[in-house]
Amino acid sequence: MTEHQRWVYVVAAAAPPVLRIEELITLLDAERWRVCVIATPTAATWIDLGQLADRTGCLTRTTAQPPGQQESLPRADAVIAAPMTFNSINKWAGGISDSLALGVLNELISTDVPIIAAPCVKPLLRRHPSYAPSVKTLSAAGVTLLDPDSVTTRAEDGLATFDWKMITTALTNHAR
């Protein structure tokens, strides 16, 4: 496999950093990753999936297609789950696959594909009794969870965004 043929799935939930997901794609392009975006249904209403498909040259997905009517995604060499919400983290840790995004994450957690997750979870929700066990479960399964306080910044408009370079650096450190 040549470096240019590496595929990364960007699995995105509906949190403000998803509004700047193209910044992540630009950084991944510069590092010669090919990108497939898989969004939760709500995240898909916040971003332009057609534009992202044109930009990446890969299908974008939000829902599973019926058997025989689907185009296959390329095999993932790595996954960036970003942004991940309180809801998505807890469902993922619980093995709930009620969206294509969570289904993909639940399948790939059982493989040797490196997964970097960037939570976008308010401090108040991080104190909820279900959050710490979910983070512990995902970490024990091999997911690299980035510290929300370290990766999250505020954009000029006041919305949370990510230090996308920190995320791509984590990917470089964990991908083979």
C-alpha cells in the first residue's frame, strides 16, 4: 500500500466543530490521507454532504443502503471520530448501533484499525455518571480518546471548534 492510498473514515456527530470539518479534511489531504465522511443523521443536516463528497472524492454516508443497492466504502486504515457528542460516546460504549455512524464505529472497534476520538462534551455532562464508564470502556477497547479540554477551542463566532492539527497528530502517532 502506498501512502497516498491510505483511507481514513471521519465519523462525525452533531456538535459545533462539525461545521468546520473541511479544515480537518484539508489537513488530512496534506498528509496524503484519502477521506470518507460518515455523519450521524443530525450532523448530516449541519453540513453539505454533496460538497464533502466532491471535495474528498469519496461517498459520504448517513444511512445504510439496502442490500444490493449500495456502493462500498473503501477499507478503512484509520478512523477519526470527531466531533463525538455525549450521546454518541455513551451509545458507542454501550454497543448501540442505531445509526450508520455508530454501526461503523462498533464494527471497527473490534479490529486493529486505529481509532482516534475527539469528544465535544460540556464539562457539566462529563460529570454525568454514565460518561466516565463510557470513556473507560472505549479506552479499554483501544480507542484513543483525546482530552476535550485540550482539543477544544473557541472560534471567532464563539462556537466550540477543534485544534484539528492535534487530532491529525494523534492519528499520525497511532496509525501504522
